[in-house]
Amino acid sequence: MKELISPEARRDLLSRGFSRRDFARLAAFAAAGASLPFYNESALAQGLSALPKLPPDAIRINANENPMGPCPAAAEAIHKVVQAGGRYLYQETFAFAETMAEIEGVSKEHVMPFAGSSDPLHRVVMAFTGPTKSFVVADPGYEAGERAARFIGAKTIKVPLRKDYAHDVHQMAQVDPDAGVIYVCNPNNPTGSITLREDIEYLVANKPKGAIVLLDEAYIHLSKTAEPGTALVTAGKDVIILRTFSKLYGMAGLRAGAAIGRPDLLARIRGYAAGALPVTGMVGAIASLKTKGLVEERRKIIADIREETVEWLDRKGYAVMPSEANMIMVDVKRPGREVFNLLLKEKVVIGRVWPSVPNHVRVTIGTREDMSKFRAAFGKVMNA
């Protein structure tokens, strides 16, 4: 435990309301990593472990994955590096940080690579919340941070989205003067809705002193409206940005991502776990970042299929929340879990249901063929 929690970290923990008895629990976090109960995003957030064995021809539009997979340049880079996989190859991780820093217009000291973005999300909650420092999140919103907060005894405060489905930044800024982390997912998961730059700037300017704004930009490349928050980082604000290659870049199974923030903030999350990152993910991410036109091309493909699906649902009388991401929330006018189970019998797996909107279901945008089969199954079960 002494090696895992430094004297500086101990003082920080005490300042956030942790007792000395809590140190062993937090040391277990650092040592256990992916074995922790809230960590496995696939099994818990998506509920995949509870699903029956799916046939090979099942349509999986539940996890906000990109069925296009890695771009050709990324796939080639991954293939080439596999034979060297017996080495740790840290230089590829350094190269990834340098490439992302150059593209985002920040120094490499502002970029911390990770295997996806769930790891740094959990670390930020661990580093900045506690028994006296709450976690503030939109509702409906992505639940991973709430699980981490619960694990360490931090209170979660849920703030309903505005009527336009943007984050209610005024309420989030003032809901708790002792907030430790205010989490904004933009575009939001599960709605795909956008919070404008001026609203995020307001939140950063008016948040409680000492609180961190955690800006999750997992879906940022899929939107034409949402603006990246990197300017807030270069301005030295109390902001940490999360990025992942699991969505537009199609690398969910390969694991690559990053946290972008001031070096002193990143230093606070560095000590909660350790280990080399997957070299396949690192080289795939580098190749993806260097592929010109990839973001624009894939954004259009996904948007076109999304709008085709929304238009069909609208004609059938089912309202959809406005989305600029690779998912939609559909009002099915009945308990969403019932619709989930009925579609599952048709070999179509959709996303989970949020308690605050129980008559909505989240549907990931798949290929045109996927969405054609979804429409056929949806029409069948809703007309039965």
C-alpha cells in the first residue's frame, strides 16, 4: 500500500474526506485494475454478460461500436506490428502522444495515452471526488463515472438535461459547492445531443473552486456542431478531456485513447494504475490520426444512415431525440425493456434503457444492412 499511495496522495485523499481506513480500499483500486466491479465497460454497461448466446447473423447495434472497423492504414500498421508484440514497445506510446499533441495543438506534456477512455474517466473520479467531493452528471448520461464514485463513497448528483437535450450547465455549476468533478459528455451518451461551446465555457468559468470539468469527447468527431474543448486546456483551465478511438475510428476492441489536460492535473491521475499499453492500439491510432479525410468521410456515412433511420421512425410515429452521434434514443411508447426483449427474439440487439426515460431505447447506428434489418424487426414487434 505504501508504494501505491504516496505521502502526497495521502494528504490529497484526506482533504477529500477519506479516512486512513480508506487507504487500503484505494490501494486495492490501483492494484486490481480491470478486476474492479465497475471497470469492465462491456460486461456491465452494455449488459452483454446477461445476454443469451447470439447467433452469427444477429444484428448488434447496442454498444455504439463502428462496424466499419479500423481504416485500411490502421489495419496495415496493426498487422505489421503484431510480430513485434513480444516487446513492450513503449516508443509507440510516446509516438502516439506526440502525434495527438501535434494534431490537437497542445504540447505532448498535455497528452496522456490510455487503452481507451474508460480508464482515465475512472481515474479522474478517483483522483478528484470522495466522501466530501461529489460527482455531478447529466441525466440521462453515461453511467461509468457514477459506478466509480459509488465504489469510493462519493455522492453522485444527477442534473436533468434541458428541454433541448443539452447539459443544464447553470444547474450543474451551482448544484453542489463542494463538487469534485462535473462530467459533460459532448455529444452526450445516450442521446447524441450537443452542448454548445459557450455553455461549456460558462460551466468552466462558474464551477465551484477546485472542481474539475471532465469533458468526454468520445463522440466529438461524429458531430458537425460540437466544438472540441482543447482551447480550454491550452488556456490553463481546470478541464480534462477524454478521447477514444472506439467510435468513429472503429477500434473498440483494439483499445486506444487519451486524456488531455494540464500536466499537473494529469499527474493526479497517473498513480492509480500502471502497465504498458497495447502496441496494436497505439500504432492503429497513429495511422488513423494521419489518414487525411477519414473523419469527414466516416462522419458523413454514419450521419446519412442515421438520418435515414430517423426519417423512417418519424414516418412510423416514433419520436427520436436529436442526435449528432452514432446512436439515437427512440421513444417506443411502452417500457423500453419489453421492446429490447422482443427485438432480441428477432436477433436484433439494441442498447440498454435509462431509468429517467424508461420508454426510450438506445439504438446504435450500424451499416445500412444492419439498419434495414432493424427496421424490419422493429416494425414487426411494434405492430404485433
